[in-house]
Amino acid sequence: MTDDTTAREFRGPTRFNHVAMSMPADALDEPGRADITSFYSEVFGWEEHPTMTENRKRLVMGVHSWDQFVFLIADENPMSAPRLDHFGLAVDSLAELHIVADRAKARAEHDPRVDIVDHTVEDHGVVKLHNFYVGFLLPMMVEVQYFELFES
């Protein structure tokens, strides 16, 4: 924003747009992309943006909206992260959290590459935070959260 008036009129808020992670080129070849897109489509409902895909270079998966996506890019020095480094997604109900967790667990029964940290609950009085983590082939895990609000 170069116009001072425009800057003062901005009311926000900003919102999640994308997460970008670098990976080895081999992970983004045709079989690697098929594994990644199959898992994240089945568990989360994400869809590959095929017009953005470039073999061994790039994979882009839409996250329920054209302007929200996970961007995977090949790099000679790919991202490496500790197990619990993650990005978070929220669901609207505890039932939805269990549906996503059950989908991930079903995949884990047949694929040892699926990494799950089971559902926990943090009780903060006015809110209970329900969450679990799942990882599959990406450098970072996904934390799925549901905020159970208590009204007085």
C-alpha cells in the first residue's frame, strides 16, 4: 500500500492463505504426488490444482477454497522439521474432528508412513481445546482442532 489514505482505511483482519514447504524433487515425482494427493484428499478433502503441478518441481493442493492451499516446492535443500512442527486447521464440531481422525487412522492401518498423535483435550475453563495431529510425507504435521466453548 503506497497510498497513505488506503492504509488508514484498511480494517483487516488478515486470514490464512497458504502454507509452503520445500521437499526433495523425488517426493514430487508422479508416484510421490499420487501418494500425497491420495492421502490428503481422502483425509481432509484437499484437491490438487493440476494446472499448478509441475513434475518433480511443484504440487499445489487446494484447501476447500481457491485461495487457500498447501504449496509444495522441490528444493535441493528441502525443509526438515521436528516431528511436532505443524500447521493447524479448525473444524466446526467434535464430530467433524472424529471423522477426520477416523479417516487418518483408517489410512494408518494400511500405511506405516502415517503418523498420528491421538486426540487430547486441554480444559481451559471457558473453552476445551480438542486436537490431534497427523503427518504423512510432508515435512510438517497437520494439527486438527475443535474449540468447545462453554457459555455461562
